[in-house]
Amino acid sequence: MRNEFLKIQQSIDTYQALQAEQISSFDVGRDLPDLMSQSHEREVLTSKLMRRIGFFMKMVNKQRPPNSEVMLIQLNEGLVDILAQNQILEKKIKQLRDSIEKRMTQVSKGRQVMGGYRSSVAGYKTPRVISITN
């Protein structure tokens, strides 16, 4: 059972390191993060972690070791830390999405303005015909 606990601890540490890396990928001056691959990486680690926790909980329920309460408290602390990182990551993603939407609105307005200039300039440069017949 101790081995399973250590595997879960290792999975939690790996998950926290991945999320820290993904949070830092939003820093200014870097390329836009690949949100799809980040999401996939988190999904893979989440399913692995959930399987390990489920297996561990079955072992705890069957064996009832004396130190299981301490182990569960430690695991809970690690999971709370993961959730806190997840909230930070969600905020970063929302900020990025809002920023992109704002830029798209600005580009759209710029295109409309440029289109207005083109149509007025085109109106001045159209050939004029003078009728000399009466």
C-alpha cells in the first residue's frame, strides 16, 4: 500500500509541475500556448491520477491500515494544490480569450474603416462622362 501511496504522490507532483509549466506558458513575450495539447496532457494525467486514487481507496477500505488517515490528508492537500493551480490556469485562459476577442473586434472595426476609405476614394476616381449632345 505504501508503494501505491508513493505512486499517487509522484503523480500529484508530476501534475503540479505540468500545470506550473502551462501557467508560465502564458507569460508575456511568448507565443500563444497550444491550449488543445495542454488540455490533452492534463486529461491524460487526470485519468491516471484518478485510477491510482481509486485503486488506493479500495486498498484502504479493505485493509484499514493505521496510518491511512495521515496518507489521505496528505493526498487531499496535494489535490487542493492542484485545484488552486487549475483556477489560476482557468483565469489565464479566460484573460487570453478576452484579449483575442478584443483584438478581433479592433481588427473588424479597422477593416470597416479601411473599407469606407476605399469606397470614397473609388468614388472620386471613377471616370466621368460628359454628354455633348442636346
